[in-house]
Amino acid sequence: MGRVLIAGCGDVGSTLAARLALQGHEVWGLRRSSAALPAGVRLLTADLGDKSSLAAFPTELDFVVYAAAADGRSDEAYKRAYVEGPANLLAALELQGQKPRRLFFTSSTAVYGQTGGEWVNEDSPTKPPSFSGQRLLEGEQQFLRGPFPATVVRLAGIYGPGRTWLVDQVRSGEARRWPGPPRYTNRIHRDDCAGLLDHLIAHSSPPAVVVGVDGEPAERGEVLSFIASRLGLPEPSRGEGLPPAVRSGNKRCSNARLMELGYRYAYPSYREGYGEMLALEGSVVGPS
């Protein structure tokens, strides 16, 4: 068992914290608010953007997971969350003489700039076209070039409880399927985000970079049609003209490295994940 600090203990961080606490780890969740954390997780109230608030970490930490999220879609918000926050955390750990066995940084597949439906993996070029990917890449480099062993986990579009944007679009009739060549999207269930981080913490020697996606990149319209069929709703309407810009580009992210590391998914594809979400809320029409 180890002593674990989760810096930025929001949705994914709290789910991970609960898993680790149940296993017997000593777990602290760092967050700005005093909102309750899962049972067995100790609250550490601090602000990653304020160096002075990071002066009292638990001693002899074994693992630190940086799971903070930006509080807006601006460049400034991303800079605070993924550049200044990591710099402050690393400096605080050094100043306190901490010697963690490994740090983990939750990044995003937004660091890839591929737009032609290519397969990408941990070794693919990272040339993000947007400020969001650029700031995340800056954060990655701080961890990978820092004073402690570190692993970067590039997560795709996270969905799960409370993350129902696509379902809401289908229900409202706003969802559209667009003509033209496929535009691939990638995703991962919230519980698998926590599960793979748990798996990497337990691993004796995790690699420096891991892509965290499920096993089935899918055309967005295909996912919308699946959701509509489970809700007993008509197929989403066809859009006309060019589709709106998609923030995540058009690429197929491979989870081969994570599979080689022995991780097994709770939700191997969007079918299992969205299928269960809709079943739990009683929305599924017909056989699951």
C-alpha cells in the first residue's frame, strides 16, 4: 500500500481516490473547495494556482496524480491548469524534500493534430493546432523533464455519469449526422479513466506515455445512431453542407500499449458504456 496525493480531485480524481482507499492506500484529495470526498479520502484544501497554499503536503508521498481540469475554455484558463499548476506542484514537492516513486499527469489526445483519420499512438507526432493541446503539451513536458519519474496519460473524450452531452443532443433532436467521409472520434468511460490510473499505479514500471482510450474509435454519427436506437428515437437527421469544426480533430487513437500493460476495460467500447448509462436511467427501449 502507498501514500497517494490526487491533485485536482474532481470527477475522475474522486473516482480514482475511492478505488485506492478501498484497497487500503492512504489517499489525500487536493481541491479548492471543501466539498465532501469519497469515504476514506482525506481532504487537502489548496489551490494549485497559489504556491503559498501548497506548503503542507502529507509527508513521504509514494504517488502523486495530477488530475486538475481547466475552469474554462480560454487560453488563460488552460495555462493556469496545465502550465502554472504543474509548475507549482513540482516546485512544492521539491521544496518539501518529497521523493515520490512516480507522478502521473492526466493529459489529453488533443495534443495530436492529425485530421485524416490516421491511427495514432504514443509515438505519433504531437503538433496540436489549438491552444488547448499546446498548453497540455507544455504540462506534459514539465512532468516528463522534471525531477521525479513520471507518466503522462493522454485521455480521449470522457463520458459517464453526469457526462451526457451526446445523449442530451439526441434527446433534444439537435444531433446531426453529416455527409462526407468518416470523422473518427475517441472516448473513454469515466470509470476506465480511474481504472487505468489505478492499474498504472500498481504497475512496477509504467512507461512515460500512455494513450487512454477504449478499444473502438468510431465515427460520431455511428455513436449518435446507437444512442438513438437505445432511446427508441428516430435516426438523427442528416446535416447539410460542411460539418462544424470538431475540437478533437479526426484520428483513431490506439489503446494497444495499455492492453499490453495488462489493463482490461470495464467498458471496451461506447456500446457497453452508453448502453449501461441508458439502462441505469431506465431509458433503454427493447433488448440491451
